[in-house]
Amino acid sequence: MSEKRKSPAVGDLLRTRKTLELTQEQLARALRVTTRTVQNWQHNFATRHLERKTRDLRELLKLLGEYVLAGKESAWLRTKLKGLGGQRPLDLLTEGKLRELIAEFRRLQEGQPV
């Protein structure tokens, strides 16, 4: 019996959780899926929608790479930011508001105040 190969997206998901120091539950809330879905993905099961569901997360990670020092991503997520109304990016992330975080980075790129 052959072993099923892990998709690159599964490896990306695991690295993302480690880099951002997120629990499975936090990641599930960010992606608006169940914790069980994240667990399945990590075990390479039912990954059919993984790439589509993680598109915004991949975009956020790309932006973090451009604006946050490597290795400081987790600390940044846990810092209250004036541009987010005093909220922590982690709070928005776990409320499933990835697009709002991405919008803040886009404003930063355009030189607008955040």
C-alpha cells in the first residue's frame, strides 16, 4: 500500500502555525473552518479546499515578510496597534478578519496612515 504524499499546502499550513504560534483552534477561526478541518488538513486528509481557504492567509504572510522582521511575526500579532484601533492583529485574525489586516498593509504600502 502506498503512502499518500503530503501536498505543499499542508507543509505551508504547518509552517504558518509554527511561525505565528497559533493553536489549531485559532487558525481554524482565522480561516472560518472547524478545528477538525485544520486537524484533517494537517494529517493530509480532505485537503481539496485547503489552497482556496488559505489564500488570504498566504497573502497576509507575504505582507508580514515585507513589513515585519523575520522571527518577529508572532510578537507583532500580539501587539496592540494604533492603526487597528488599539487591537492586536491576533484578535482580528481569530475573528476571521484576515481581509481587514491585509487592507491595513495595503494602506501602508500606499503611504496612507494606518
